[in-house]
Amino acid sequence: MIDVHYDEKEDVLGIQLKNGSYWKSVEVSKNVVMDLSKEGEIIGIEILGVKEAFKKDAPLIVSKATRRKV
């Protein structure tokens, strides 16, 4: 089960990909951190500074999301 949450105060988008025992975080780029289990599986992803990172693309993302039928 994937769980997505946004911390507005910290401006961090967290995506939990699977349940697992957290081991450590690895910074993969300036604004992206992966959370790993002891087995080396990616159990989560954090995107830091979401407002700034997606500022340019936000209108397009919102437009596509609102036109999509689920």
C-alpha cells in the first residue's frame, strides 16, 4: 500500500512505498531522500522543498489531475 502525505509546515512530500523496518536515509539529489530498510529495499521517498521544486510545473500538474477521470 502506498501512502502519500504532505507536511505543509516543513514543505515535505513523503511517499511510503511499503511497510518495513527503517534503517537509514540516503540523499539521492538535492531535494530527494530515499528511506531504506535493512534489506536494502526502498520503503519511502521524501521530496524536500516541494513548493519551490514544482512551482514551474504546478499549473500543468493540477490541470492534468483535474481533467483525469478515475
